[in-house]
Amino acid sequence: MEYELMEIATKCPICESLGNAVPVYPSNVDETSFSTEIFSARRLPDRRHYQWVRCNKCTLLRSDPVLDVDLEKLYVESTFDYSTEVDGLKKTYFNLVKRALGGKKFKKSIFEVGGGNGFFLEAAKDGGFATVAGVEPSTEAIKAARVDIAPHMIASMMKAGVLADNSFEVGTMFHTLDHLTDPVSTLKNCAAALQTGGVFVVAIHNERSWSARLMGERSPIIDVEHTHLYTRKSGEALFKKIGFIDVRSGAYNNHYSLAYILHLIPISRSFRKRVLESPIGTLLSKIKVIVPLGNMWVAGTKP
């Protein structure tokens, strides 16, 4: 597939300024940086990225400029490549949501945007939620959903009308917000699907975490798939812009295998690939650890 390399300037989604930013990392993308493999969840990081700039007004880190690529098509055709990490992710995200809800006893309805094969919805249903729904563009991921979850998944990007307005107690989005070119519109559509008093929760990377600071441009979060990277301050500011109240945030730990930790380390890609595809990689995939990798959550309530 060929792409016309048309550059598009981006504006800050929080303060809406165009320009008014300082360069942080230079771009290294080309035509080969845009494929279904590159835009598949949790692929082996290869350090391709746009130029990253920091907004002078609100400090948000964003890709600018970006190329005019059909991202929806790439995500629709993307693959489901992280089945070995699903059990740990289910624990991580379900515990995160319980913490973010702050004691609220919601159990009637929950939706997720960008949930792959619906593994979190499995955890939510098994944890007592009566109604679950998922919005996921990858048809291959939906095909891998559990038999009782698949009928409740919609093959689409999150747009107005995909979910009925005022229908859910809880909404979730795990490591999808960072990928959105227009996070404001998507979050507004998510808020519309919530009932009054409902809570929306996202998990995202913290670009000022210890790991991001340590690795700098070599961090796996500095990636062509990511359009914006947040801190707790900027994440909360975005939620307040949407109109959420009682906005709060926090850090969380991940349940991962040692194989996935190796997957993230910024060393030779070919070396990582050889190890992960060897018997050593198989062994590492069976060893599970809980690690503070530098991720965070943000939550807000619909007034």
C-alpha cells in the first residue's frame, strides 16, 4: 500500500493552539512506517515516530506534523498479537477500574473503546456487570472474542451514535487515547454514552514517568502510533475540557511476563526477536511479575 506523504500540522487538543510549541524529538518516519503490522497492538517496538513537540501553553507532548494516513483503515486491518499477556491485562485493568470508581457500586452496564478481543469485558462480566459493550475497529480482534462477548462488540471506531446516548454507568478506554488524532471528539462521544453520574476511565502512558525520563527518545511510548502523550496534569485538563467533573488520576502497576518486559526494552530489535522466538522466550513468557512501568489512569464523572 502506498501513501501520499502530505504533512498536516496538528493543534493542541487542550488549549487548541497551532504551532506555539518547541521541538523535542525529530521525525524518523518514511513510507514503510505505515502498515497493519506497525499499527497492531503491542507490536515489537521499532522506534519509528513523528516529530514530537511540547506545547508552550499547556505542556502537552504531541506529534506535529503528522502524515495524511488512513488510520481507520490501518486499525480495521490490524492484528491481535498479545494473547499471552491477556490474563495479566485483565487483572491490571479490572483492578484499575475498581480503584478509579472510588467505591461507587456500579454493576449494571459498562462499555469499552478499543478493547481488542474484549478481554476486559470478560473480566467485567465475570466481575458482575450485567451489560457489556465494546467498540473495536479490528475485525480480526473481534473474531478472537469469547463466545459470550463477541455479540456485544461493534466493529467501528468510536463515533457519534455507535453507542446509544445515556446508556451506561461506566465507560473505559485502555491505551487508546494516546493513539487518537482527535481525542476531544472521541471523548465527547464517550461521555454522551454515559448516564448522568456515570464514570469514564482511561489508562494511558505518563510521559513524565521514571521510565520515560530514563529512556527519553528510546522509550517505546515515543512511537508513530501515538499522537499525544499525557501527564496527570494534562490528562486531567483534557477531561475537564470535555466537561467531566470530579476528575482524578493516579499511577498503576502492570501484570506482565518477563518476555513482554524484554519486548519493551530499547535494545537491538533483532536480538529481542531472536530471544523471544527461542525456548528462552517461551520460558520468560511463563514468568509473571508486577511492575510500575510508568502508566497512569484518569477518571471523571458525567454531570
